Amino acid sequence: MARTQLTLEELRKAAERDLGASSWVTVDQGRINQFADATGDHQWIHVDEHAAASGPFGGTIAHGYLTLSLLPVLLEELLEVTDAKMGVNYGTERIRFTSPVPSGSRVRVRARLLRVDSRPQGAVYRLGVEVEIEGSERPALVGEVVYLAAL
């Protein structure tokens, strides 16, 4: 699906709309280890391949927050506010990590524009998101993310 491009005025008037799905991104052990180093979260289920092989998931899994941190780059493929001078993450709502992401998995985001609240110099908009795991019926993450677009 092609990226949806809207001006700020078009975004303000936009009704709910499906934004489609991003391309797939591989979450390999190198990415998981880098995230562990960046955050200091070296729990064995994420970084110790030997111990994790005997664990509940049969191998290492990505941090939930690593999955969440992929949203900005994945969502960039789906929506562009063409005349915004600035766009920032504004928050999250009802984020749930619903299934583990095994090392080596590919994930993508499926998104839907839910609501737009106009602001004097821009808009705050909410996207419903679901991070899918290739080959899995259950998503890795579901919830809403909130962005601010400003002139």
C-alpha cells in the first residue's frame, strides 16, 4: 500500500481511515543485543541464547519495548503530513505486548488513523497500531500511538 500523504488541513478533516501495513523488518539477535546494551536490560530471555533455548519460548525473544521502539520508522512508511514543520511522538495509549517476538522474526505494523484533534498551530492525531509477526496469528503489540504535527 502506498504512503498516505495529507496536508495538515486534510489531516484535521480526515475521518477514520485504514493506512495499511508497512514493509517487514527483521528482529535478529544483533538488534536485540544492541537494544539490551542501549537500555541496560540484559535479562537472559533476551540475550542469553543458551539459557533461553531451555526457557519458555525455546529461544531468545525481543524486548517488548524494542518492538514498541520500531513504530516510528515503520509508521513513517504509512503516513506523511506533507506541510508539517515538526512531528513528534506525543504518547501512547493502551499498549499491550500480546505475543513474544522470537529472535529472527520479521515484524510489520498495520495502522489506522483513529482521531484528529485540532490545535491552534497543528493537530494531535491517534493511530491504532498492531505489530504483526510474520507467520503468527497473534500480533506482538496492539494499542494506540499519539503524534503531534505542527506548522
